Amino acid sequence: MSFNSNFIPGVTSLLASSALLLGCQSKEEIRNSPPNILFAISDDQSYPHASAYGADFVDTPAFDLVAENGILFNNAFAAAPQCSPSRAAILTGRNIWQLEEAGTHGSMFPAKFPVFTDALERKGYFIGYTGKAWAPGNWMDAGWERNPVGPEYNMHFFDEVPYSGLSNRDYAANFASFMEEKPEGKPFFFWFGAHEPHRRYEYGSGVMEGKNPDRLVVPPFLADHEIVRNDVLDYAVEIEWFDTQLQKMLAWLEAAGELENTIVVVTSDNGMPFPYAKANLQDLGTHVPLAISGPGVHHRGRVVDDLVSLIDMAPTFLEIAGIDHFDGITGRSLFPIFQSDRQGFVDVNREFVLTGRERHTHARPDNVGYPSRSIRTRDYLYVKNFKPDRWPAGNPPPEVRMPLPERNYKEIVLGFEDIDDSPTKEVMITNKHLWPELFRIGFEKRPEAQLYHMPSDPWSVNDLSGDPEYAGIMRELDRKLMELLKEQKDPRVTGKGDVFESYPRFGLMRLFPGFSERGAYNPAFLDRDAFDPAFIERTGFEYQEEE
């Protein structure tokens, strides 16, 4: 890419080197000499959008290098298709329905939930982050003294970046400052949270980078239109920027002699910011890239098909560091996969992953969400929509515009506000008559249960829920999902699900009727059983009896 040479000099030697070595250490050897951990997480990148997976419209040499020297995971899933709940799940090792406010996008992160970063720090790790940590949301008023990820290193910026959509934060320089502060002899954990490929993008940047929109195969849930093609290529440019910054960090570690003692994890928090992907439990919303290399990861170049969740990161990092798992972790350590010499399906017990979503943005009257849960097996994706009467992508635009109040609200233009504003969204709404089936899939209301056969339908576009042939499979998956949710005390299946609608939102509020107070709990959905002293202390909320 042009910005590799123009903006990031001196890193191409890394790709030709073999310094990203894999150790063959046992668990005991790892614990006796804890390795460093570099956790690189992009913002809104779907599987399979990395060149190691065969995606020819995006070039990710750093991700590919990690995969070549370690394990490439074909079936990794975020716990939620949204930034802050997904990141809270990574940090805690829990599913979003186990996290109270932190299970809802843009809300709070109760400090009562332990995070692996604090545990690593107590063990002697030097920790820090650059870019996007746990966000968006409010951690300051939830009992934290700092972001749950750790200390911030965000002091260095580029004077210029190639395209306006890119963050000007110099992630690699911030990482170098972190490493220069690290006491000698201490292992480190560093969270590189890129802002890319989160929107917005500079339209046409993909073409300016030499990408050909005529050669792009558009995902079948999106309209095959010139504007959409360009939008997808602009998304690819931002993935490549993330990869280039990672490349610089790996080069720094190599030069410092730290690379071969560093576990490198590269992934994303949720899927691409396009209709029917981000904020959806269909595969392109939760299925994310994942490559891991470093000490303890045996037999380089393996490709693993096991179903893994990003909630598995917390127990994995704790095990690597020799720390006992704290209470409440639902994820399972990946260390047995690291130590294996097998490819394909390694752990026969990894039969499924669970995902879920609650409110995404203020996209409906009363600030309610679109609660859903899913179970994903090797062959099927089963989605349970608890409120099928609601619009999954947010309500359509109102027929009559309301005047903007003086408060910081945004007028609804396109509606369907759970979909990030974009050229693709605009062209699919304004020309919905050209693609009625795609509009139905991505924007319109959905049945209570949906079923997809993943080997034949990796894009989740052919819902089999109405086919009698699959009724038995649906019953079994529904039974299993409900059983697991009850075991994990999901309020949505224990009769307390409305509590999710009460949680505050600290982001942009819009002109919908009903409750719309930014940063406030909605009293209409609060259960008085929630009003224990810790709740009142955390929120400052006082329950008022109705007269």
C-alpha cells in the first residue's frame, strides 16, 4: 500500500524475517517465565477480511505473519456485535447477560466485575493501552479509577495521515513510549485498540490506494452497486492501516529482542459497520478474525476450526500468567489448543459458542433495544429474538419531522439508527425498491426464531426457520440455548429482562418519543429488587413509589 512506504518506513524487513518464533514450552515452563502479551484489536472487522483467509481485496501482512507463525482460527466469535459489550466480555471472560450495565452498548461498566488486566498487574505485569480501550461508555462513575483496560498511552499523534477517516493517533509511537517506561525484567501486557475500521471513511480512498471496485465480490447481503463497492474498499483501507501499525509494533519488539518472548493476539471486537453485520447476531456481526502466536503455541502454521469465543481470552491470559481464574468466568482457556499439534477440530468439547445483544443506539421510542441471543454450532446458527415486534435495525424515519430541541440531539435522517450511517446504508434505503429482498433481510422486522445452515450459507441470508424439515433442529437448539441461558442466570430468561431497558446510555440521543434522557436510568423498567445499597451508591438513583 502507498502509505506503507510513505508513512511507515523501516518495517518491511520484518516480513522477510523469521523472528516471530514459536516456543514449545510446557505450561510449567510458561508459568516460571511469564511471556509478554500484545493484544491487538481492530474496531469493526468481520471474518474473513484478512488476506490470510483468502480475502483478495485487503492486504494484511502483519496479521498473516502472526498466523503463519502460530494459529489461524477460522471460527472465532465476539460475545456481542457491538463495541463496549464485546470489550467488557473480553476483559471479564463473561457473556454480556452476566455483566449488568456493561452488557449494553454505551452504558456503564460496574467495577464489581473483575478484569484480567488488573489480575495481570497484580501478578507483576506492566500494563497499558493505546487507542480504544473499553469504550464507548462511562467507567468513571462506575467505581473505576481508570479505564478497565489499564493506564493510557495516547500522547503521540501523526502530523498527517493518508485519509481523513483514519485516526491521527500514532499507536506505534505510543507503544514505544510504553515499552520505554517498562521496568527491566517485568513482563508486559499491552492492548493496542485501533479506531479502524470504525466509520467514518474517506469515500474513494480504496480507489486511491489502487483497489479496483470492478473486481470486488460484494457480500450477498449488500446491494451490488458502485457506491457499495467503493464503501467496502474504503473499509479495506482502514483494516490495512490497523495492520500497518501492528507491523511497526512487531518490528519494534524484534529490534528490542522481545518478540520471541511475546504472545501476539490479533482480532476484532465485532463485525463490519454495514447493514446486517455490526449490531446483528448473524455471522458477519460476531464472526471475527483471530490469529495467535508466541511462547507456548506449538507447531507453527496451524489452522484451527474449533468454535472459540473472545470470552476465552481472559482465562487464557490468566492461565499463561499462572493466575487462578476469578469467580464468574464463563470462557474456557485456549491453552490446550496452543499445546496441541493438531489442525482442524482440536477440542471435541467445543461444540458451540453463544452470543447476544441488547440495546445498540437510541434507535427506538423509550430508548429500548432489540434483545437477542444465539447459539452457533459447526453446522447451524440459531437466533432467538425476544422482541420480534420491534425493528431490529431501529425504527424507520418518522413521517413528520420534529423540530430540533436546544439539547444535543440529532435529527433523524435515514432512520434504522442501529446501522452506522454510511454510503451503503443510504443507497440501500433510498433505492430499496431495487433490492426488496436485501432490504427485508437487513432492515425489516424478523421472526422470533431464525435458523441458518452455515456450511451452505456462510453469509446468513437464507433463513430456514419456516421450513418444516428443520423444525426438530430448531427445537433442539432452542432447548440447548435456553438451558445454557438459565444456567448463566440471563435476566431475559429469568423474568427480569426489562432491566436491560433501564440501563443508561451515555452516547447520542435522538428525537424518538418517550424516555430520552442521556446518562439516566429509565424508571419505567427498573425492578425495585435491584435497589440494594450498592446499586444506589453506584448510580445515585432513588426509587420513588407511585402514588
